[in-house]
Amino acid sequence: MAVKLRLQRFGSKRHPIYRLVASDSHFKRDGRYLEIVGQYDPNQNPALIDIDEAKAMAWLDKGAQPTDTAKSLLSKKGIIAKFKDPKRK
């Protein structure tokens, strides 16, 4: 099973809110997911990025591949840098 960290869209027209979820790559974008990792609200100023670092690190350790946008959000929160740090383990 190939797991991806991706965004799942919610909200109304022209006012999206996204959840960052761990999902099997074969599931639909807004379909089933394995676990909610965080949320992203681009409508606020500045944009709200709320990610559970422990869950994100656990999924990255298990081999989950973030999509480009999810990787950008994880980088902004500093999670990718912590994941790649050789002293982490």
C-alpha cells in the first residue's frame, strides 16, 4: 500500500479549507483516509497551518510520500527539516 500525505478539500465555493491527511494513493482525493494529520486554511490572513508534528513524523517514518503542496506546508512548519536531520534518531 503506497501512502501519501495529501490535502483533502472542504469548505464552500471559493472558500476552501483543507485537511492534511494520510491516505492510500488509490483512494479518491476527497474519499477515504487513514488519519487526519492537520489542517490548512488559506482564507485567513496569514494562512492557518495547523499540523500535528508527531503524527506527520510518524507517517514520514513509515514511508509516506507527501505531495508537492503538502511538502511545502510541512516545510513551512519545519517538519521536513526535522525529518531529514541526521541527529534526530
